[in-house]
Amino acid sequence: MSSSPNISFVLHDVARLLRKRFEQRSRASGLTRAQWQVLAYLSLHEGIHQNKLADLIEIMPITSARLLDKRVARRAWLFYLAPQAHPLVELMRGNGQKTRNEAFAGLSPGARQHLLQTLSLTKSNLLAACTQPAVDREKLHG
């Protein structure tokens, strides 16, 4: 086994630590990480159908409704931010920016952009791969 870091483990650790640091900053809001996540997606996709929102964050539709409670207005299971949610979204965005600034300290703007492009391509590759059956090609041609 190689002693060099595995990119998958490093990516997992970075994502975990970003969540942890964001949670530290946001603890005083009284919201859970799951509630923050739902609000974040909803702020980008207002008017989204309950089922689609649940798919985006990989939870059951009824769970998304419970997580949002009074922070959304429902219209035939389409979700919109309630007026009282907007200050929370702004707080969340500020905490997110502060967390990213800490995480990427020392990286030039060009390096940040390159990292984003690389991770975006990786995400696209995985999204495409996940639409296909997982087949071990070596066993097929072996």
C-alpha cells in the first residue's frame, strides 16, 4: 500500500473539515447542519418542488418539509423562502465565505480557480459515471 495521500481520502477530509468549521461558526444560529443545507439549496432554487429539493440533498421528501418548518412558504409543495429566512441565508453566506477564506488561505486567486475547475470536472465525470452501471472493465476484457 502506498504511503502517499489518496486523493479520495483528502477530498473527504477537506469536505468534513469545511462542514465542521462552518458548523462552529454557525452554532449560535440554533439551526442544524441539515437545516442549513436545505436553506442553502432553497436559496438557490426558490420555487423548487419538494421532491426535487429532497433529491438534491439526498433525503426523503417529508424530511425536507420537517427541516424547513416555518422558514419556507409552501405552495402546492413548491418551496419558497419565508421572509424571516432571508437574514439566516445572509448569515450562512457570510459564515461560508469566512470558512472558505480560512480554508484557502495562501492560495492565489488563480490557484483557487484552477482547483474549482478541476473539482467541477471531477464532479461532472462522476455524475456521468453514476448514470451507468458499475462494471469492472478489466474483468470484461480480461
